[in-house]
Amino acid sequence: MVEFSLTVGLLMLLVVATVQVAIFLHYRSSLQLAAQEGAFEGSLAGHGPADATATTDALWAKLEPGAPPARISTSVQGDLVVVQAHAVAPAILPVPVPPFTSMPVTVRAVHTIERFQPGSQA
């Protein structure tokens, strides 16, 4: 009977850990998609970093409606638009110790700025 209770306890811990990893990966994937779309939007001719930030924020709100807003920073580095986004994934069993109350998710997306080059061949 003792072996059974230890086995069930370990299996439940494994299930909870697997679910927590799945939640983290889902949040990371959603945030990465939002950042990539924002970088693409900001790289279009006539658009800029403000458009990239707005697109990233709007898409994150649609993908994860119950999540807190992501912190988004957008910059132009040479011919690249760089979008960095930070959010938190919820902990399935939050422990009241600071590192375990939620899991930080950070992503970075880069896209080349579209520029018209006079005299270039298409």
C-alpha cells in the first residue's frame, strides 16, 4: 500500500509538471507569433516602431485574452526592426515564493525593413 501511494504521488507530480510545461510553451509560442507579426508590420514601407508595438500588443490581446498585457519594446537597428516582448505564464500550482508565482516568458523577433532602392531590378 505504501508503494502505491508513492507511485500515485510521483505520477501526479509528473502530470502537473507536464501541464505546466505545456502552458509555458503555449504562452511562448503565442508571444513569439505576436512579436513576429509586429516586426513584420513595423518593417513595411511607411510603417515604423509604433506600428510594430501596436500590432504586437493587439495580437497578444487576441491570442491570450485573459493574460496580463505584455511589455513590448521596439527598436530600429540599421535595416532591422527588433521587437522584444516580455510576459508571464501562470503557474498551475503557484507557490508563494517569488520565483514560483509565475513563469517569465521572453521572446525576440527581427525583420528586415523594406526600402525602395531606385534603379534596382525586380
